[in-house]
Amino acid sequence: MFIVVILYIHHQSAVACRVTIVNGGFLPTSLKCKHKRRPQQFMINRVRKSFALAEVCKHGGKVQEAAKRLGAEPLDFSANINPLGSPPLEKLVLEELKHIGHYPDNSYSGFCRAAARFTGVEKECIVPGNGSSELIRLFAEAALEEGGLALIPTPTFGEYENQSLLAGARVEKLQIDQSGLPVFRDSDLARARLLFVCNPNNPTGRLLSRDQVISLADRCEEAEVFLLVDEAFIELSDPHQSVADLAPKRDFLFVMRSLTKSFGVPGLRLGFGVTNPTLAKIMNRARIPWSVGSIAAAAAEYLLGCEEHLERSRTVIREELNYLIPALQSLGLEPLTSQVNFILVNVVPSGIDSDVLAERTMAQGILVRDCQSFGLGKSFIRVAVRGHSENERLIAALRQELSCRD
């Protein structure tokens, strides 16, 4: 009979393993071996390179982080959420909790039918997702091969670059002309696999017309290059400029919508894509199973029927833009013209850098977005459009900080 006793002894970077073999008829025999831990770089070298080199993509909406510093929840102008918030969801959530012991329907048939009705397409053209970020990642993985080229106008939403790089692609930044369109030659398009367009654009607030986007889609279709049109904010701007209804008729067009922004539910994480049935089928097979929880999926079906809520929201946004832009100008700032629920503001005339101004307003319980992560240096902040009394608090906070310039 053999009894084996194994004793591990940790000493700095080495692990000593002493094996003692006890044989009933013989003296104990000890064998000793050492396994030295390699530097962590060996592990990192085994990780996919695009993941190992990934950087943090910065976003607004850091309410909880700010609340810990301030001791109270701040008023958040750094995240562009519907100023009216969401339609009432309490009853729906409580009802859906009764079914929380079951997996969601991974086909999300109810969600897809509601999204199809909302955009005027067939449900076979819908790709449900856990917010826009999941859909951007899924489409980047679908469209971009290792070393493939993604074209990204700048400034724009940072996740286009982030997810393209994670997919192993190369990224080229495009300038945006006075009309709001990205500037590129046909030869640039010929080298690319994917072009991103955000409409309305974040952070500039510029809305391209339907005809302008169709012209881009035509160029991409001819070049056999995928075009992702992110319409996350279009329901809070002018939905008549959407091209979602055209996506099923195109081979290379993918249009995204975000319920997070439109219906004020960032905590639920909801979005969907619209494309041709063949590409939708491929993406639905490739997406992570059950990525949308059952409560969120039920909320999506309900929210996509609340179009009157969106109409009221657009009215409020137009009214508050008419208040905020002149008010910001009266402070000596230079807000850009906006057609959506946020405003990009040039703070250079104030003589205060964007990060300093953002820090000062946070001390007053007001969060604004420092736009350095958009590649705009320390020259711009972005502010969301909220309700009137809240917008007045923003202006008051900015006025106080701008009157105390160093």
C-alpha cells in the first residue's frame, strides 16, 4: 500500500513541491521539484494581441462614482438621456419578475416583432442586442477581418474605434466637412471593409439628412463596403431622416437603434439593428445567447409602442435647445448648433480648460462631459438637454464657475 503526501511550500516567486512516498516496508523517500513562476509577460503574450493592447473607452454618466465623492447624487448632464425619462415600467417589471426563474426566449420574437413594427420592416431583418455597444462589437467582429480597415469620422462615439481595434482591425480617422459628411476618396473606400457613421453625430449634435446618408450608402454598396449607421439619437431628433427602412433592401447597410437613449432606460441596456434578412440571420446566429434579459426584453416590447412619449420628448428638446444655446452664449461660451438632446460647447473663450471646468461644476453637483476623449483637446464640454428647471441649474453653476476664473 502506498500513501502519497504532497506538501506545497510557497517561497517568493518559486513554488516548492515536496512529494513524500511512504511504502509500508521501506524507509520514506522524499522527492523535491521546483516550478518557478514566469513573469506575467509570458501570459500576456498568450492573450490575443488586440485585447492585450486595449485601452479604456471613456464614457459619461458616471453618477455613482461622483455620488461617492460628493456624498449625494449629482445632476447628470454628461449622459445624453431622454429628458422626460422613461414611460412607467414598474408594473411591467413586477409582472415579469414572476417569470424570472426561466431563461429568456433567445429568439426574442416579441422584441423583434415590436422593433419591426417600429421601423417598418419585417422581423427577420431585426438583430436584438444588449444596448448599442454589444451591437457595435458584434458587427465589427462580423465585418472586419484581422488587419482589415475601418473608416471612422472624427470626432464621434469612441466605441467604433474601440470595437474595431478589439476585432484586430486597423483604423483610419476621417475629417468631417461643413455639410457634416465624412471626407474620403473612392480609393479610400476601396481599401476599407467598414465605414461608421453616427447620425445624429455624438458629440457634435449634427444631423445628416436622409438623402445625405443614402448617398453614402450608395457609395458603400458600389464598393462592397459595410456601412454602419448608428441612429441611437435619431428618435430624439428627426426620425424622418432615418434610413432603417432601406436597410433590408441593401446588402451592406446595418442601421442601429438605441432604446437606452430614446426611452431613458440606460440601466436596462436595450438596442437593435436593422439589416437584410441574410445578414440578420448570420448575426443572430453569432450573437451571445440570452444577452438581453427577460425583463429588458419585455420592456422593449412595451416601450416600442410608446411613440407619443417620443413626440413629447422631441417637443421638450426643441424648446430647451432654444433656451440653452442663447443662455450658454450669454456666458461667453460658444455652443455649436444642435439638432438633438445634447450640445457641444467650445469653452476656449472662457480661459478655463474643459477638465477644470468639469471638475468645478461637479463640486456643485453638476456633471458635464469633458470631451478630451473625443480628440478635442481641452477645448470642449458636452451638455445634455434636460428639463427646464434642471437646465437653469446648469447655467447657474456655469455662471458661478466662469465668474471665478483663475
